[in-house]
Amino acid sequence: MRLSVLTDNSSMTDRYYLAEPGFSVLVEEGVCKVLFDMGYSDVFVRNAMKMGHSLLDLEYVVLSHGHLDHTWGLVHLVMTLTEAQIEKREYKRPVLVAHPEVFLTRQSGKVPESGTLLSKEKCAEHFSLQLSREPFWILDDLVFLGEIPRRFEFEPPEPGRKRRRNGDIEPDMMSDDSALVWRGRDGLVVITGCSHAGICNIVAYAREVCGEERVQDIIGGLHLMKAPESRLDATAVTLKSMGVARMHPCHCTGFRAVHRLSRELIVEETGSGLVCEYT
């Protein structure tokens, strides 16, 4: 399996790609191409072109959760596909995979919408929708986890988040936060957007769903920027006890968290332009 980081908060040294506070990854397994998240803007499209990737032959598009820094780039993918159709170029309409609650309106302070810009109905005009709370197997060894069970007390829901459902404002427990997992010969590769569900919760569920305890890599945002030292300690120790071989924490992880994790685990640099291959 080959994984290319199309968008991250930073770019790799000597890799002259664009960066933004967002995340997007292209997963290639054989001839199947899966786009995981699309960042905030068209950065993922521009970096993909520079890396030699076409986005006109995607089989699947996966949304990790409904926040703007992972879903607003969806508009630019729709534009890319629409332009190809108008210009009579070959293209595919990928299947969009996500949790059913990914389209709910999110509110942050006075910002009217920090969630997905396109509605479920509008997305259904451009993609086939596969919305699932349960694990959905994209390929024999590639699975969207669906809703993540919350098992570790040190990974509680984030206070203050709000969402709108049927016109009512309610606390947002981020039940739509999910991850993509590939099962290889050397163990699992866990691909996560922001890990609002808790990275230890995600890894525990990935091992259960895939029937594999070994974890060869974790790549993505861990949302530990404001986490207290007690949570950082518990996260590092728990991931080490799960046998995580290495990590590529990025996006919303935060320097303090990366530093703490590196005391227990092998932590490698991540950024736009990174390419990893797994067996």
C-alpha cells in the first residue's frame, strides 16, 4: 500500500508543496485509489497534480469527520469532476464514505458554519453515498471504522463543541469522527483525521475490527494541542502498550504532544509531500 500526504499544516523539507491547516491523504492499494479527507481549500488538488496524481480515477472518497479543515476541499473535488465532464475527459464518480452525522451543522463561537459546506442532498448529486455507523470494508484489507466506541476515560468528549440537529443546538460529542485502517503483512496502518474520538480508542477499535494486534504506523492528526500532561502521559503509555511500531503525528497534534510521544515511540516527520509504502 502506498500513502501520499497531499495536505498538512507543514511541508516536508526539500519538498516544495503547499501547506495549510488541514489534512488530506491519497491511499493507493493496487489499482484502487482512495482519497481520505480534502483539507480546507484546493491545496490537495494542486499538490496531487505536482506529485503526478490524477484525482479523476478515484474509487472512493472518505471523510474522517465533518469539520471545515477536512471537508471544505470537497467543493474543489466537485469542481474538478465537473470540469472533466464538461470537457469530455474520462473520469469516475467516486463513492463517498462517511458517518451519517458528518453533514450536521457545526458551530464554533460566532462562526455560522464550521462543518461540511455541502449538504447530504447536494453531495448525493455528485457521489454515490455510503454512510455507515458500522465498519465498512472498502477492500479486503481496507476498512472505514464507522463510529468509534469510547473506552478510555482519559479521552473524554471535548467540552464546548456544538452542533445543530433539526433546528436545535446540542452538545457535539463528535460521534462522526472515524478513521481508515489498512491491514498489511506487518500489521495495521491507522489513518486518522483529527482523532476527536481519541487515538487510543481508535487504535483499540481498529485492532478489534481487523483481528490484528500489531500496528505498524499511525498517521494523521491526534488533536492533543491543549491536552493536559496527564492525558499525554496516558496516551503515550497506552499506545506503547498496544505495540505501535511508529507514528507520523501531524496536523492538529501539537508540539508538546509530539515531544511526549517521541519519548515512548518512534515518531517521524510528516508534511505535504510525504510518501510512505507499507507491506
